Amino acid sequence: RLVESGGGLVQPGGSLRLSCAASGFTVSSYAMSWYRQTPGRERELVASIMTAGVGTNYGDSMKGRVTISRDNARNTVFLQMNSLKPKATAVYYCKTRIFQYDYWGQGTQVTVSD
């Protein structure tokens, strides 16, 4: 199970840190990803973190403004977002793939607006 939190309303230029708490598996053992989706559009990759020691990958849409990280002790993955722009407004989802099945959280809404 994946549970996202940390979304909300933020002004342009602000920051947010999203959390994805996992249960039933160990986040360090699987690649973990953040995606985002706006109405009428497909989900797009924001960032991925591979299994321990392998590295990270960022989608073009927010590269340079987001950092993905993992806290193994808390079994949680984070997405730090900085210098947010209104076009970052979306529902952000956490995802992992285990044995060829994709597991998604319920999503957390991020709104960037004055």
C-alpha cells in the first residue's frame, strides 16, 4: 500500500515536500516513482529512485526543481519541489512495480496559485 501526503496550496516560487509512505513491502528493494496528472492528460513521470545505490531519474517537466529521496527507516519516499510554477498544479501519485504489477497511491493534490 502507498499513501501520499504533503500536497496543498502554495504560491508561485514556493516549495512543498510530498511524502509516500509504504506498507507491505520495503521501499529500498524496489524502484519508486512520482508521477503527476492534470485533467485530460496522461500521467507523466516526475522522478524515480532506483534500488539502493543505483541512482535517480527525472522527467523533463520538472527537472532541476525537484529532488526524490528515500528514508529506509521510515519506509517512505519523498519528493522535494522548489520554485514551483502554476503549471506544476496537478495530482501527484506515488508508484512502484513489484513482480510486473504497478501499484499506485491515491494521489495528493498540489495547487500552485496566488
